[in-house]
Amino acid sequence: MKRSRFPLVVTVLVMLFFYLPVLVLVVNSFNRSRSSGPWTGFTLDWYVRLFGRRDIWEAFGNTLIIAVSASAASMLLGTLAAFALHRYRTRLQDAHYTMVYTPLVVPEILLGISLLLLFVALGVERNLTVLFIGHTTFCISYVTMVVLARLQDFDFAMVEAAQDLGAGPWTIARRVIIPLLAPGIFAGGLLAFTLSIDDYVISFFLSGPGTTTLPIKINAMIRRDAPALINALSSIMLCVTFLLVGLSQKLNKENRT
Amino acid sequence: MAFLEFQNISKTFDGIPAVDDASLEIRKGEIFSLLGPSGCGKTTLLRMCAGFERPNAGRIILNGTDITDLPPNERRVNTIFQSYALFPHLTIFENIAFGLRVARKPDVQVREEVEKMLQIMQLKGHEQKKPHQISGGQKQRVAIARALANKPEILLLDEPLAALDLKLRQRMLVELDAIHDEVGITFIMVTHDQTEAMGISDRIAVMNRGKIQQVGRPAEIYETPLTSFVAAFIGDTNFFVGQVAPAEDADYCTLRIEGFDPVLCFNDKKLQPGQTAYVSVRPEKFRIHTEVPEGHSRLNVLRGKVTDVIYEGGHTDYWVDGPGGYRISVTRSHQRFGLDEAPITWGADVWLSWHADDGYMLEQYREDDEGLLRLPSPADASLLTELPDES
Ligand SMILES: Nc1ncnc2c1ncn2[C@@H]1O[C@H](COP(=O)(O)OP(=O)(O)O)[C@@H](O)[C@H]1O
Ligand SMILES: [Mg+2]
């Protein structure tokens, strides 16, 4: 029997469309040519140079601090929000759901501008804390959505069963709820982490002198530095992001049976 | 003295009563069933016993102690949930050990107790599996083992067999009985299935609309129903209404039922002449004859015409149009079918006879309860025949 080639062709085209630019970028990060033009030979020079740049390290540090703290905070707050949304269905909760959902669909630039206006109005200086708060606002939404999805198939009779068997609230949380929701919470947290690392728009509005994050730094470098250097930096970020997304999906699938 | 006592328990949800002034006394070591249609408040009553709901009024007394306000984790009562609610992230062993671990029992003791439960519940060899790797029947046994490992004084079971398929349900019922014999503690079981309740229970409380209708042994409930609800919900029956007139024997009375010859009925309710009596007669209490039966003083006889015959193998159900517009459901069991039992077919003129002791007077009659009967009332039946013919 002759199978249609069509699905295969479409798949290949889509993959090319998505990943060809990425592939070019990664290949070029090993290209000796400064301008990412034609291939002039293999080198690790750009990576070596990257390690020598203090300003990049600093931006990297900032990004990491923000991503870790924002995803940690959103794991806690997002989980609590998901619980509140799942357990109680009132009109207030419907409003709450909309509020949690909105940051996922509103153009990021609006979120960035409004946060900026808020901090300016409050007269707060643009430091790491401001960035942390900004990132947490959108990260919470992602964690909440992931945890909420897991709560859909969480049998609350288990909480009663644990209570019935003599467990107090703390034991129930520690031995039943957290172990069962942990994969969801971590998956949400990892998603938040990758989004925070990548974020440009919100960071653009909220970062100030000394609080540059990596994406902002890369943008600035485009004007001044060798494209190959940017390629190398982007390749590293790409790897990290892929790794985390993969991990997040694996966690989310676990215990789903 | 009662082991567990519900005293005038009421519970409302958003102002709507779920359990209404229920009082019950449950004895130590018995299998007690709460039986009623879905939504009648059985689960709510059970959950109040477990401590998951607080009654709006009334007290619950266990072994002389008022436990009404104790939280679930401080009651020596354990529940088998309808969904079993096993912990999916723990092995079968750790599921059963959960209560013991929470109570911080030493490891050796935990191992010993769990091993014992695995033995009783025939779960040996499955202890390292996760709940999703075992069958429905095994899950249920794990749920029971997990509850019993806590050494409760009462085991509460909410529709324990509802999630199983029919064959397994019958087997688990026998198993439950065996487990009860083995551990000897009090079981309180919720079910909407009368055969389940009749088969296993020492005593049954029949509930309807949040109220307890009757409490008694299965045979008492079946043979001497107090209300039209109990008579119609458990098994099938026929209701007759008549005016009481005196009879020769003071224990009996004569009922004047429209269209009937005077009907003799056991008068344990001591109704006085002129009062209205409602009587329930079960389908198998009737004998069906093709000739006038030989009468005696306690036998009631009526004439009718067979309108439907439903052969079910071991027995046949007949619907007989009797006098006064009554449509009567009659069951005849077959011992020598086709040999010396005369065949009775659709349209046959028959006589029905029943003993005066076999009609049971009800304390309470509600017309709605007729809707629970198998037989449609003649009014409904005429509706059926008026349906347009499709051919
Ligand atoms: N948590 C609750 N909130 C509101 N209504 C409830 C709740 N639990 C039960 N009910 C209502 O109480 C009545 C009795 O329910 P239940 O005890 O579950 O009945 P059963 O177990 O006999 O089917 C039903 O009408 C049900 O809708
Ligand atoms: Mg129920």
C-alpha cells in the first residue's frame, strides 16, 4: 500500500521553518568569521571570549537571580492561587480566575508599561527587586495554570482519607498533597524559570543601570559586538532553555497515570 | 445499651435538609445498612459519623462518649470511600501502613500489622505495587486493609461495591461478610441496592428524603413494612385501600374495598371500624388459580383477568386486572413447570387467593410511593396503548 508522503513533507517543512534559523545560529557560533558570513573554519574562540566578558557575566548573574527568585515565589503563590481557584467557586473566584489568566493573553508590552508606570508613580528606584516583582507577576499565572490542571484530577477524597486515618493538616500537606502536586508545581516553576530567563519586554521597561539582564544585554551587544559572540551566547541560552522545557514536560507527565 | 447512637440528627445544606431528625441505635459487632434511593441522605449521615460533617442538631454517642464535635482524626472510626481514595504515590504496603505511620508506631510493629492485613485481605505479593497496577477488587481490599489497620471501633463503607462490575460485586459481598466475621467489629454500610443490603446486613435502616422510615432485620423490613415507601422500595408489592369493618375474630378486621367481596385482614394496628386502612400484599403472597379455589375462613379470593405474562425462568410474573380497577402484580414460582402446573396465558380468567395474614397494614401511606412499583397504574397503561401505532 502506498502511504501518503504529505504528512512527512509538512512535518519536515515545519521543522525547517522552526529550526533552520536556530541551526544557522548554532553553527555560526563555531564559525571563525566575525560577521557570521561564509564559513571560514571551526573555532571555540567566541565561547572563550564570552567567558572573559565581565559585563556579560554580570547580566547573566542578574538574570539567574531574577529567574530563580521569581520562579520560587511564583511556585508558592501560584500553587496557593490554584488551590483557592479550585476549591471555592464564587463570583469573586471567577474574577480571580480572569485576573490570573489575563497576563497570559495580554500583550506583554502593556504589562511592562503598566508596571513601569506603577513603579514610577510610587517613586521606586529601578533595582533588582522591581525586576523580581515584575517577573513574578507573569510567572504566577503560568504556575497557577499548570497546578490548576493537575488539581482537576486530584481526588480530594484522599485528603479526607488521610484525615480519617488520623493525620492532621500538616501531615496531610506533607505526606499527601505536596508529593502528589510536586511534579505539577515544579513543572510550572521550570516553565516560569525559562520564561523569566528569556523575557525581554518586561525587563526592558523595568531594568535600570546595573540591573541589566541577559536578553537586554544581547540586544545592546548587537550594535557593538561581533555577531559571532552573540551567536555563542544565544546558543548557550538556547541549550539551557531546551533542557529546562524538556525537564518540565517530563515532570508534568510523571504520575499522570 | 447501644454501641453507637444517633440522637435526633439533622443536617441542612444551604437550608435544604439532607438528614432530618434521624435517630438510630447500632449494636456492637453488627453489619448495619443504610438503604435508600440516591440523594436520601445516607452518605451525609455516614459522613457525620466519620466527622466530615457536623450535624446542625442532635448528638452522636459512641460507646457512651459524645463524639459529635470530635474532628475525624480523633475518632476511632474509619471509612471506605466510594472512590477508595487510595494514595497513588504510595505502594500498597505504605497505603496500608499510612495510619500506623501517622501514629508513629515503631517500624517493627508497622511491618507486623501490615503483614497481617495483607494476609487477611489476600494481598500478598502485591505490597510493592502502586494502586494503579492492581484490579478494582484488589483496590477495594487495600482500602479495607488500610482502614482496618487502624483498629477502628466502627468501619464505615460508602457504597463499597458500586464501583465494581456485577460478578465481582456478588463475590465481594461474600468476602465482606467473611472479613466481618474475621475482624468482628461493627460495620455500617451505605447502599442504594436492596439485594446488597438484604444479603449481608444484620439490620437495615431504610431512609427516604432525609428521614428514617424503618429499622429492622431484613425479613422484618420485607415482611412487615411500616410505610408505603418501604413496601414499594424493597421488592415489589400491591397496595389496597379500604374501610375497616369489624370481623368475628378481634385480631382481624374486614375491609370494604371498592368492587371487592369483603376482605379479611390481620389488624395488628388495631384500627377501629370506619377508619381507612392501607394494605400491602406482596406479589408472591397471591396464589393464582384457573378454577375457583377451595376456600377456608382466612382465605380471601378475587376474580380477575390476566393482562400480561412475564416468564423469568424460576418464576413468572402475571399482571391481573382485578375488580375496582385494581391491577395486581402476582408472582408464581415454578417447581414443576409444564408438568402439573396448569399454564396460564394472556387473557385467561383466573382467581387469586391470599391468606388474611399476608396482607400487611401500613402505618403511613403516600400516593407518590406507587411510582416505585413495577406495575404501571391502569392510568399509565392506558396512556401506553394510546400511543400512535408506528406501522
Ligand atoms: N456538601 C454538600 N453541599 C450541598 N448539598 C449536599 C452536600 N452533600 C450532600 N448534599 C445534598 O444532600 C442530599 C443528600 O445527599 P447524600 O447524603 O449524598 O445522599 P445519598 O448518599 O443518599 O445519595 C442531596 O440532596 C445532596 O444534593
Ligand atoms: Mg451516597
